[in-house]
Amino acid sequence: MKFAPRRPSTRRSLSSDKKDIVSFLKRMLNQRMDEVADLNDQFSILQQAKEAEKAAYEMQLGQMRHEFQETKDKLMSENMLLADKLASLEEFRVQKKNLMAKFAALKEKLRNQEEEHKEIMYKLEKKAVLDKDRLKKEMVQKVNTVAAEFHQVSNDHMAETTKHATCENVAVSSQLAKKSEKSLVLIQEIDLVMV
């Protein structure tokens, strides 16, 4: 981009521009000076607040030292009382002996309860196995019964038409499939209970 050479009339506008710039810079300087004055005021306020907080903390520290000394004195007197109590070693030995006896009794009780728990678990597992075997036998027996009924039905109706025999065969096969599915479901439920 090319600039055209300045004409004589642009000198006036340049002078006017300089005045505007100077005026703008003076306003900015005044604004900055106002900001500095505000910051100095804020700093002074913060300084006073810091001094007030410092005085409050020093007062609090003095109070805490006083409370600490009172607590220390109290603990010292309690410590002396405890030292007197510890001097009676015979009482301490008796208490220790009693506690050890109680501990041994509790340990024995816990051992007996663990034995009872193991025995109960063994009986439950044994019962579950027996129940599972019984259910399997019942399922096999039901399947055999259905098969026998199927053979009986087919022997009784041999004289009927082939279509009738086929329909009954399909019905019995369907019943057998349902019984087998039921047996499998029961066996799976028993397996889940055993786990």
C-alpha cells in the first residue's frame, strides 16, 4: 500500500493530532495516579488490618499459653496419681492374671464354636448331597414312569390308525422333553445351593 506525500494542510492536522495525543496521555497519567492513590489507600487499610490481626493473634497466643500451662499442671498432678497407682504391683499382677484367664476362656469358647460350625457345615453339605442324589433318582424314576406309560399307551393303541399313534408319540415326546428340562433345572438349582 502506497502513501501519498503530505500536503501543507496536513501540518495543521498533525499539530492537532499531537495535542490530542498529549491530552490523552495526560488523562491516562491522571488516571494512573488515581489508581496509585487508591492502591496506597488499600495498602494502608490492609496494613492496619494486619496490625489488628497480629494483636489479636498475640492475645490468642497468650491465652493459649495460659491454657497450656493449666493443662500441663493438671496432667502433671494426674501423672503423679497414676505413678502412685502403679506402685501397687500386686494389684496389677492380680488384674493381669484375671485378664489372662478370661482370655483363655474366650479362646476356648471360640475354638468350641468353630468346631460346632464345622460340624454344622459338614451336616448341611452331606444333606445337600443326599438331597441332590434323591432328586436325581426321582427324576430318573419319573422319566422311566413316563417312558413306561408311553410304551403302555403305544401297546394299547397299536390297533388304531398310524396318524393317531404318531400324534400321541409327539405328545409324549414333548412331555418327556419338558420333564427332562425340569429335571435339569432342579439339578442346577441343587448345584447352586451346594456352592
